[in-house]
Amino acid sequence: MIYESSMLAIAVFAAFVGAVLALSFWLGSRAQSAGGYFAAHGRVGWFVNGIAFAGDYLSAASFLGICGMIAFFGYDGFLYSIGYLAGWIVAMFVIAEPVKRLGKYTLADALNSRFQSRGVKLVAAVATLVISLFYLVPQMVGAGALVKPLLGLPHWAGVTMVGTAVTIIVATAGMVSTTWVQFIKGTMLVAICAFVVALILDRGFTVPARAIRADETQSILKSPTGTIVNGAPLAPDNQLDSRLRAEHGTGFGSVAALPAGVTTTGPLGPIAYLETFAQSSITTWRKGTDAESGATTFTPVDRAGSELLLPGGSPTFKGVRDDRLVSKLDFLSLMLALFLGTASLPHILIRYYTVKDAAAARKSTVVGIAAIGIFYILTLYLGLGAMTSGALDPTDSNMAAPLLARTFGNGLFAVISAVAFTTVLGTVSGLIMAGAGAVAHDLLKDVFLLKLSDREQVRAGKIAAVGLGVIAIGLGVMFEKMNVTFLVGWAFNVAASANLPALVMLLFWARTTKQGIIASISVGLVSSLTWILLSADTLEKVYGYSATESLASSIVPFSQPAIVTVPLGFVVLVVVSLLTAQRNTAPG
């Protein structure tokens, strides 16, 4: 059965979340000053900060979204992992130490370090808020997806639970609590995923009792009113999974045939697992629409494992195999956004202010890269294991990893769901911290020139955190059906376009002016947002257009803007800086 809550799962979940909240309250007394609330007094050790980097960065998109994309499309999901990890090269060699030397609490501090300009502070704070909200959406969607099988509650309830818990974490102890939540979460996530991968390798592959034929399941329809099988309604949804198991020995997602005609492999090593998968035939599920009823159909399709280990099989990465220039540019643009976006994310950059010096910033980046790299290798096995586990929910790619864990027992499902929920808590708390700093420290204190004491800045930050939490809850409910990794791609595009040109040129071009910084951030932010909102993907997945209508109505040639908007940001900064060089010392 796909979704069935258990008391064990609920108990483990409650214990995890309760421990996180208790830690937050305990640390609350240590963050009464602005330096403590926004930057943990700059006293976090480099190793703890490095693991916290991993805990902050390994979000719902990394755990739920990437595993789901691999489970549904194969190697294409792993391309996201490569892009996410490669982005840390830019962070380590270009950004880490200089950013630590320039800033105090926020990204706006760093960008404004040479100019003391209210204009720079304003645009940097606005960009931080927009990017944080974009990144918040997939985290909240992931939270809602987790609560459905774990507690038997609807999506909106999970989103509300995360929003409330994170608001408590940030409003009680700020960056001190956020850091330790992220450290614990990062450690647990890598450890539990390694354990699940060991179980996957030990189980190997098994062919179900009888293969599922395509003509048998053309009549399985899912509509807004429920599931229809052979014209008769069937509810709840998990009965369909039970029927598949009774008739075929498996549910959604299985091995159709193994090499040499065997029916089971037994335990396999990491390399042998991939080799066996490549030589096997895998039953995947193709989504379609019934012409008469308009309901969604799910049809089994047997595909060669070797094909699933090649890029270009998913709609997101179709440009790899598509000969059209536009499709290839869309793929390259997404890869560019993932590569450049990491070093531009406000909630990642503020972690550099929690360590004591530039050397500690560099060391923590190295530790973060190591932890993140290990995790992304594990996601490949988690995704392929989910693809062949017979436990997929074909309507929700975000649930692949937790449902895979359920095949090993409710205990492991409870633990991995709780860890995944804590993963969302850690990332969302970092995002809300970045947004709260932008509001309280940058906008209220430096842009609107309110005379706030340390304690008043902290109070303003807590109020801002509550407001951002409420907004995040609303957005998480609105975007329920979208894959979280796809949504994160948007955030990386906006971050790379708005922040990276300004940050890089400030660090490495002495002729950069405050007007150039303001223009670059503004143009990068507006152009990337406009491009995304007018793209075919947005028209289809957000506005509800059909695939054909979205392609016909979109006024931009492809959906990922970074390949255009990042260079545009650099050009605007250089041109405006050259034109305003003589006024560089003018007051802001």
C-alpha cells in the first residue's frame, strides 16, 4: 500500500521534530544581540559550519526532488546533482574568503562594503527576499509531500507544520539554532542515506512474478475525483497499488527482465549494481491523458537500463538529445544557473559570517563539498533503487525516497521521513534567516534609517521571520503539484542573474561603482523573473495552459534564462560603472 500511516512513523517523527524545537529553545538565550542572532557571534567552528553548509544546501530538492527525478527518468536527475556540486567550485575558489572579509551579517553588507550606499542596500535586500521566497517554495512543497504518507494529513497541513516549526526555530534563537539544526540534519541525512544504499545493494534486483503488459493498464485513470479502473471508480488510491501487487507481485516501478534470464541477483557491489541495471529491462510509467474522459493515464513502458543511464530522457533535459538549438540552449542555461547559482544564494553566503576568519571560511567550504559530494553519489543509488522497488507513486515524484524506505519496513520509513522533514526545517530556517536579516538589518536599519538598538534589530528580525513564514506557507500550498527540483532551478537562475555579476565584479574589478552594482542587481533580478514568468514551462505548470498552448503563447524561446540574463548583468554593470566612474564618491 502506498500511503498508510503508522504509529511508529508518527512517534519517530514527533521525537525528531520535538528534539529540534527543544534545541532551538535551549539555544535561544545565547542570541540576544544582533551579532548573535544574525551571525551566531562568528564563533561557529569550521567543521561544524562545513557540515551545516551541507545541511543548509541539501534541501528538499536534493533529497526528495533529485531522488524522484532519477526514479522517474534515470540519469537526468543525476545531472542536477552534478550541477549543484559543481557550483561549490565557484564558492570555494572565488567567493568564500573575500565574502567573509567584506561582510558582517548579510549579503548586502558585502556588496555595500565599499560604498555605504542606501541604494545598494535596497536592491540587495530586495533581491535577497525574492530569491529566498523562490527557494522557499520547493521546500514547503516537499514538506507537504512528506506529511501525506507519514501522518495521513493533507498537503496543506504539512506545509503549515513546517512553516510553524521553522518560524519558532528562527524566532527563538536565530542563526545559533539554525546552525546546529543544519549540522545535525546534514550528519543524519548522509548517514541514513548511506544505510539505505547499503540495503539497496544487499537486496539487489528481483523480477516480479508476472510482467505488467501495457494493454492491461491503459484503463487505469486518475482524475480529480479519484481513480478509475475499467470504467469503475476505485478509492482510496492505495487500493490500486494493492491490486497491482496481488496480480503482478509488484506495484509501480519494477524490473521487467534481468541479464541471462535470471529472476533475482542477490547482493551486489556498487559497480555491479550499475552494470546489472544497465543490462536489464526496467518497467517505467508514462504519463498521458485519456482522450475521452480527460483523466490522467499511467501506462507501463519497458525501457533498457542502459538507455535510462543516458542523459536526455526527461522533459527537462530533452535538449541533450534534441537537435534544435533552442532545446540545447535551454539545457545549457539550466546547467549554467546551477553552476553559478550556489555562490549567489543569500542563505548560503550568510553562513560565511558565522565563522571567525577567512581561513575558517575556506576550510568549512571544503568540508561542505565533501559531505555534499558523498550525498549526491548516494542519490543515484537511491533513485535507481526507487525506480525498481515497486513502491513508486506515479502521481508524485517527490515521494520516491520515502516510499523506497518503506519497502524495508515502517521503522526505516519513519526515520527517513523524519530526517527528510528535518532537512526541510534546516533549509527553510536558513532561508528565513536570510530574509529576516534583509528586512531588519538592511531595510529597516540601513535603508529607512530607523535607529534600532541591538535588541530592537533582533526583535524586528523575529517579526520579519514570522511574516516570511506565513508567506512561505501560502506559496507551498499554491505550488503543490510541481517537482521540487524543477522549482529550485528557478531560484538558481534568479540568484545567479541578480547577485553573481555584482559580487564577482565588486571583488575583482576596482572600477566597479555603486551605480553599476544597483543597475546590475536590478536588471538581473527583473529580467530573470520576467523571463521565467513568460516561459512555456510556467505557462503550462503554473498558469494551467496545455503543452501546445504554452509553446504557442510563450514569448521567450526557452524556459531557463541564465544563459542570457547572467551575461546581461555583467554587461550592465560594466557599462554603468564606466559611465558613472566620475561620480563614484557621490553620497548614496
